[in-house]
Amino acid sequence: MNLQDWSYDHPADAVDLARPGALNSLLDRYGGSRPEVLTNVLAHAYASGAQSAVLEYRYIDPDYRNEHSQFYSTTFRRYPSVAHRLHFFAEQMPPSLTSRDEPTRFNNVGYLGYTVLRPLPGAPVGRTMLAPQIGTQPHVTCLARDQVNLLGEPLGVMGTPFVSQDAQMSVCAHATLWMIAYYHHLAFGGPRLLPGDITAAVPDDIGRGLPSMGLTLYQISVAASRLGYPALVYGLDPPPPGESPFRLACRYLNSGIPVIVGGAEHVFVLVGYERLNPGQPDERIRFIRHDDEVGIYIGVDNYLLDAYAPWEYLVIPLPQKVYMSGEDAEVIGELYLRQALDDNAAKVGTDLRDRLDRKPRELSFRSTVVLSNDFKTGLEARQVPATLAAVYRRMQMSRWIWVVEVVDRELRRLNQPCVLAEAIIDATDQLRDKHVLSWRIPALVGQWNPDNDTLSHRTLDPMPPLPSVSRANG
């Protein structure tokens, strides 16, 4: 496509994706010299049930416009400064799209998301937000809502942000950091960062900045911190004692926090996971990732046999007020829950305490970091009994809290409420002076007052297992 192909005298066109050859036509038009990622995006939209699309012309995309001003406007080859945006729908387009006399309405057309098409033959796929396919959606834990405006009509989609690298201003690490930053912007209200902000945050003491020669682990972690998301870094050869890549990654995926993985000189981002064959001897974790060189919602059935094996490290960019790691929170939560069961055995019995040590394991600990306001407002949806909800809602909490739950593995396998007890931990606390804000065991809840270092108790009515606060399904 030449420069003239990116501006038209009308704002948009409808595309009938049910027409034979429609996807190939889009691929021929926009695929450029590296069509692989666009092929994946189009295939994903089609598999999600897309029946039609709208091509929005002369779209001023803030991310590509930033890339253009920072880099592409400086090259000898001319690149247009505008992009196109392709919106996908589950139904056919209304006749009003082509009418000059009435506004276009997209009510009940089933919006599936969008992809920005950049005028870069080597990297056509820009900012992309598509909903996961129905079979995958329950296992994508890092979902956020994005809202766009198409011809004056607001449209929303739940998904995980994606962008492909252009191998010039951004390589895989830049693209991954952009996905993390845009996700935190949508999910937790972080700042809206542009590609130039990502580039500027990278320390320039190793290699050339533009065009990028690739980033080291040090540069990735420092850049994440400079962007406002201080990162935990875990080496996986070997992992920390008592840990595994599954345990480390799933704590944060449970919380809706994406995890960066590095291996084979490439990085990508994990956005969810699924338990395969739960409760069986061959139970395993299937991760779901965004790979800027391949596409969206890609399944990783066995990380040991992955194309990027061996996985060498995990980088978890965190919100500013999450000081404590998931493994430290789990240590504190388990300690206090066991102590509470021992101290109150006469009141609550010893069954749960005995089950914690029973072999084979019937119970496990699950840790999730969550905004305390979201924790409180979600109590009703989780059907937490009113007496317990009253305690939690009146409790003073830090902005972010770790919730360490005792989970019945069999109930979890059956996708039933499975939480038998939990501890709530201040995410700004520390391991050397262990405290919990609250613990709850059968028929008893304890609350610690951090201002005067006192602990109060309240007896509860017996309650059935509760749903987990975790975003993970199963």
C-alpha cells in the first residue's frame, strides 16, 4: 500500500467476513512482508464468531502517532502518520453504516474488539484488544475493559491488550512492557503510557537505543520500575527453594497481574492458565500467553517443551503499593492460620488442622493480591455470609492486600466453592515482623488492629465453603 491508500474521502467501510476470501483479502491488503501476526489476529476473530468488520480509515492512533514522531518521521523512507482500525462484530452490519441521513448504531451487533493496522509492512499489527474465545475466556485471568468510539458510538470489549514489535523502535521486551502498562492503565487506573515512554525508561548504558538492539534482563526490570511498576525478578535455573515456575506465576495470574517470561533470547507475557486433568496423576498447568511475534491467547501445553525453552526468568511488574511478594505472603498466611487452628481447637475442632497435613494432599494454599476496595465490594457477589461480610467491610485495610486461602482441592476440581479459611495480609508489610490484618477459620474470625497491636475475635455461625477471591477458574 502506498501513502494515498491510508486516507480516504469517507470514514469507514463494512467488510462481510462471511464472504469467501474476505480474510485473505484483508491479509493481502495489510499483511506486508511479515503477515504471521495479522494472520493469527484475523484467525482469532473469525474463530470467535466474527461475521462482519468495519474498517475505520485515517485513524489517528496515539501509539503509532508517537512511534511515527519519535522514529519513523526521521527515516529516509516515507511512512504515513495515520493508521487504520479494524473492528470485529459477531453480526452483520446495520444498513445505517452506509446511510448519509442517519447515525450509525451498533446495538446488538456483538462487538468483539479491534486491531490497529499500522502502515509498517514489517509490523502491521498495532494496538489490539480482542475478547478471548469462549473456550479460553474462563482461563484468561488478566482481563480488562477497553472502550472505544466508532462513528460516535461507544463500544466496549473485555480482553488483554496486545501489540506486535516493529524490530525498530520496539523489540519484544518493549512490546511486552507496553502490554503490561496498557493493561495496568485499564485494570488499575495506571497512567496511559506510549511507546516513546517505554523507550525513554530503558537504561541506555548497554547497546543502541534506536533502532533497538534488544534489552537485557537488567534493562527490562529497571524500565518497569521507571514506568511505575517495580518488578520482582525470579531466576528459574533453579527457581527459589520450595517454588516452581507454576507456583510463582500462578500467584500473580490469580491476581490478574500479567507475568513476563524470558527464554531463548525472547520475552512474552503470560495472561492466564488452565489446570489440565485436575486431581489426576498427570495434572498439569497449561499457560496462556501473548507473544508479540506470534499472536494472541496462545496456549503453552508444556513449558519444558516450549519453543522458547528453557524458561530462564520471570519478571512481575507490580503496582507501587505491593511491597510484599506472593511467596512471603503465603508464608505469613499459613503460619497464622495454623496457629489460629491450634489456639482455638476447643472451639472449632481439629478436622481442618489435620487435613492440612494429610497425605495425599487434600488442601492447598492459594494466594491472591487484590485491591481492598474490590475485595470488599466483591463480598456480596461471592455470597459471603452477612456476619463475615460485616467484619470485613468495617475493617481498615491497606490499599492492596494479599488474601491467602485454604482451598479444598476436590471442590476446586469440581468448580464449586472451595475456600475453607483465609488470612488477609497488608501488601506493604514485611516478613521480619509477621502480622495479618485478619484470619478466618471455621466459626471464628480474628482481626488485628495495627495502631495498638491488639487482636480481637468474633464467633461466627458455621458456614459452607466460600468462592475464591482469585480470578482463576479452578
